[in-house]
Amino acid sequence: QVQLVESGGGLVQPGGSLRLSCAASGLVLSAFDMSWYRQAPGEERELVATITRDGNSTNYIDSVKGRFTISRDNAKNTVALQMNSLNSEDTAVYYCNGRHFNYKVIDYWGRGTQVTVSS
């Protein structure tokens, strides 16, 4: 069965960095656009970054541009999110998402990893 498993979250001080990883199984990663979402307590889930199936295009929410970088390794079935210059507004549960475009759109989700930015 399809699984997306996030890792790399934790507690970091403001200005610090974290690298999140998403390991996929049960699917051919190259067939999926991959994204990172995040959800803070009491807030709606928001799209943070997206990378297309071949890795040729990326997109970021304005608040993370220049600080976050999404990447993928289809051969290893992994997606990463490098997060630099973290601030308290980045505190959230981060979710890995895979979207497959076929006769209909199919989405797969990981269970999330907690990122807490605090002194």
C-alpha cells in the first residue's frame, strides 16, 4: 500500500535550520507532483512548497521564499524540504503530499512531523 512518511522535525531556535524528509513507498514517485504543507494549531493547512514530477519547476508560498528549498530524488523515492532562517511563524506540523494526475486527481498524505521554532 502507498505510504508517505515524514521525518526530520524537531525543536530549533529562531534563525536555525532543519531538513525535512519524506520517504515514499508503494508508488512510483516520478508519477507524482510532491508538496509540503503545514498546519499550525488553530489554523488552516497551507501549501508551503511544490515540486513537479520531473523536478523542473518549484513553487513556494511567499512567506518562505528565499528560506526554504524543496527537492526530490525519484530514484530514492524521497522528497526533502530544507528550511533555513526559521522563525516562530514556521512552527507547525509539516505534511508530505503526493498528487497524481490521471483520469482523476489522486492525493496521498503523510501523517506529519512537528516543527517547533522557539527559544
